[in-house]
Amino acid sequence: MVRRPTRSAPLFCTIDFSSFGMAMLLVIFVLLTFEMIYSPGPLCTFGPSEDLPRAYHASKMRRANREDAMIVTITRDGKVFFGSDPVESKWLPQLIRERLNAGTENKVYLKLDRNARNAIVDRVLAEISAANIYKVAFLVEQWQPPVPPPPSPE
């Protein structure tokens, strides 16, 4: 007598997202949304990156966040940016006067890299004063003192 092979039960290769998986996806989605909305800074920054100097008594410059604020950035390699556009420092007075004629605030916000050379900073400040701007605010980070380690129990 010849035996016929019997068929085994079919295998199920699916992921069960019925309860636990859907709950995990929902938690991840909520955390990601929370992080995107309430993060302290933008996720994507456009323009030059700088390592700002730190100060003990920094004050908030709320007007520096306005769209029409005149922000001049100096990077560590000596590049000068007006807003997010690279510019030569000799063109700064003309660009500043154009923005002043458009009705912006009579103040320039200066973002310096911590390692920017003083000669370049002096040249940029001279070009800003050539545009008859004498209100310059330096944007810095608030210095946070290091937290001492807790004492070890002995």
C-alpha cells in the first residue's frame, strides 16, 4: 500500500497590528509630533551655522526673530552673511540702507562665531557704522554653569 503525503497546515507570515503594534505606532507618532511642535529650535536651519559665544547675563532679543530684522553673521572662516545670503563686507552699507528705506528697525543684530577673527569683526562694524547705524546688538547664548556631581555616600 502506497501512502499519500498529507498536506501540512499553511504558515501565516503576517504581523499582528491589532492591539500592541497599533498602540506603539500611536505613541511614536504622538512623541514625534510633540517634538516637532515644541522643540526649542527649528529642525532645519537655513543659512550659516555658527557657534555663538556665551555670556553670563544675556537678555532676550525678541525683535531679532522678526522677518525684517537685519542680522549680520560672521562665521569662523571669515564669511559674512546678511540674513542668509553670503555677501562681501564692502556691500553691507548699501544693503543696510536699502532695508532702512523699506522701513525696518534702525538696529543691526550681529551673530558671531566664537572663533571669528577680530579683524573681520572690526571691518564689519566699520561697514555697519558707514551706513549710519549705531545700534548693534550682539546675539549670544546664555551661559549655563556646570552642574557639580552629587556627593557620593560613604
